[in-house]
Amino acid sequence: MPELTNVINQIPNETKINIEVKTRGLTDILIVKELVRIINDNNIANKVLVSSFNPLALWYTKWLDKNIRTGFLYENPKFLFLKNIIHPDCVHPKESLVTKNLVKHCKDRGLSINVWTSNNNTSIDWLSKLGVDGIITDNPKYLEKYPV
């Protein structure tokens, strides 16, 4: 993954990074070992969030380095129970799954909630009012009026 190292070197120190691990299957997690090595070699564990739809990739990340924050991406509400097994720091539900009750559920359990993918001002305003911690969008200009 030399490309990731090049990207890391270009990002300002104060910038937080969300790295999504994409796998071909549930057990395809060997890339995580290399990712954790790169994170530790560059001393950026404090500014990285490793996200994935693959719960084993997140579990393996924590097993290799418990200090690296993880975020569980999901688009099927039936998979939310996996948070109790893999213990992510954040959950990343698909925008259509977000409700006031889900936000409260996460906050009550100390989980950050970052929503994907919101691409219009109406949805972003609504999510912001609900109190989500982060909004993933294809157009960062939509987020300019919101505090960091």
C-alpha cells in the first residue's frame, strides 16, 4: 500500500482520516495487518478511524492495536447487533436507517454515529439537528455551514 503512505504524508497533522477497508469476502482481512503497520509506522493512530462493512476486518484491527478507532458501516439494520461483538468506536449507518431513536441508542451506549451518504441540504440539516457526530457526503461543500 505505498499509495496510502503517500496520501498520509500529504495530509496536514490536524486532519482526521477515515480509512475504509474494502474486502472481497468476510475472511479477506489480511490487508488489515498491512494497514495497521502503516498507521503505526506513521504514528497516526490518534487521528485515524478505520471503517468497514466487514466486521471481521474491524475486529482484527482492534486485535492488532486496541488504540486504533474503528467504525462499523452497515446498510441492513439486522447487522447492528454485531456492534456488541466487534465493539467499534463508531457506527456508520446508511442515511435511510437513521432515526431519532437510533441516535439516542448510540449516544446512550457511548458510540459515535456517522451517517452515509447524505447529498442534500435538507437531509444534512435534519441529521445535524438529530445530533449525529459525522456526515459522510460526496460533496463536502454541503457541510461548510456546520461546525467541525
